[in-house]
Amino acid sequence: MTTVPVTASKNYNIVIGHGLLGTIGTEVRKLGKAEKICIVSETTVWPLYGEIVQESLEREGFAVCSYVFPAGEASKNGTVFLELLNFLAARQLSRSDMIVALGGGVVGDLGGFAAACFLRGIRFVQVPTTLLAAVDSSVGGKTAINLPAGKNLAGAFCQPSLVLCDLDTLASLPEAVFRDGCAEVIKYAMLYDPALFAYLEEAGPGFDREQVVSRCVTLKRDVVREDEFDTGARMKLNLGHTVGHAVEAESAFALSHGQGVAIGMAVICRAANIPDCGRLLALLERFGLPTDTRYPAEVLICHMLSDKKRTGGTVNLIIPRAIGDCAVVPTPVDRLESILEAGL
């Protein structure tokens, strides 16, 4: 088991290991006074892990309720968000009570945003059950829902009180969902860690789960400690995301987040024309991730102009210079089309 401490506006631990779901009641009890827990989950995850989490919490004396919504990115919307807030109000959760977000990135985003807003803020615990959520979205306090105009446009920074990552849940992932998480793992290697990149090239999808998850989480922890509110160094974590979110949106989310990030990294790497581009493309392909899109530049730009990373007449693009060396480059919007065309 590995514990990674996070120092931010709220300090908390990320606990990574096997067989942890059955201990969640004990871990949550350590967080202080609470009587009621609402488990927020979705229809794919709840049948797999809901019972063990609920029973563990009830053994510690918590009154437990559960809000389970339809699985998928399409549920990360204002309607489901308001339904969840009304559910919490009807169950009379107080400011000392908690949400446990059990699931992947959609659950963490939705449950975390509800925690940030309900009663002007209650505590929540992230229990990621996908590789993508484990290495990225459960850590750092970003929570959000989508608007018709774009992805993650309504949200808040809200640090969890605990992240409990049971690696046993990764064994139940469909291959496509596991590959989505691999896109984020490759992103961390591309941004910060040539040694991790080389290890992934050698090990492929059979990489050591605890070693890689712990390394990615530690890298993100360090970035969050330096720039919690995403005004400087943390912007680099958006490598591949500006183009990736545009691809996701244009596909009406038929393409997953991991697929979008993989395409976005490939596009921006080809546009930058760096010597290491071939290694990145080969690694993405080894992990079964796409590197191309059929959507033209002029279509993607329409989505990119609504991206939350836009500032006035510029969009902050994360441009690779080498493996382990990427830069935040404020890019005028009138240059986006030529950059995209070079990368497509």
C-alpha cells in the first residue's frame, strides 16, 4: 500500500493499494464528525462495488443513502446535478456529513461539484474505480459539469478529504475503459518523466499498477501543491485536452475522454514537429489509442473557442518540446487553424 500526502488548501491523503474498499468505513470515521453519508455512483459501478462500500460505512455507524445515476458522460449535466442536490436536501444531510464519490471521472466530477455547492460546501471522499480517475481526475480538487456550450464549463475547486484508490477495481474494467486511463498515464510521462515514458514503452499495458498509479499521483500532487488553482504550472496538465475536448464534443461524446486526449496529444505533437513525436505516436498505438480524427480544423475550432482555457483572444496550448519538456504557449485564436491543420 502507498500513501501520498497532498498539501493544498485542504490537506488529505491519497491511499493506493489492494483490498481497500472494505476498509472505507474505518478510513472515513477517522475524518471526524459525520452521521450521514451519501454514496454517489452510477449504474455500471454500483452493482459491482456499492454493497461492499455501503456495508463498510454502516459497520462504522453511518446512516447511508445512495444516489445512482445513468452511467456515461451525458449524465454530467445540470439536470442530474440539481437532482442530486435536491436528493441531498431531502435526506437532510448537514454540513458535517459527507459524500462518497464511487466511480470514474464523471462520478467524481459530479459528486465533487455537488459537495462544493450543497450548503455552500460539505466534505467528500473520492473512491476512483477507473485508471483515468485514479491517476488524474480524483486528485487535485477540480469538479465540474458540462454545459451545452462545452465540457466542464460549470465547476469549482473543491479538495476531497480523502482519496481511496483500490487497485482491485481496475481488474473489472472493460479494455476500452482501461485504455482511456492509459492516455492520462502517457500524458504524465510526456509532460514530466522520460523514465516513466521509457518504462511504458518496455512494459506496455502490463505495467505494474501500483508503481505507475503512485508515480502519476505523486507528479500531480507536486503540480497541485505549486499551483492549486490552475493559473500557472498546473495548466500543463491540459496537454492534449483542448483539442481532445473539441473532438469529444463534436462526436457528441461517442468518443471517450481518453480517446480525445490521445488524439489531442498526437495532433499537438505533430504540429510541434518534435523529434520525439514518433515515439509518442508509437506508444499511443501500442496502448490501443487513436492518433487521428476525421474532424476538420474548422469544425474543431468552433469548440476550442468555447474552451474554459481561453483568455480573451488567446487559447493556452500545451506544446511539447521533448519527452518530459512541455510549455504553456498562449496562442492567438487566429493561429489555431494553421496549427490544427499542421497536426491533423
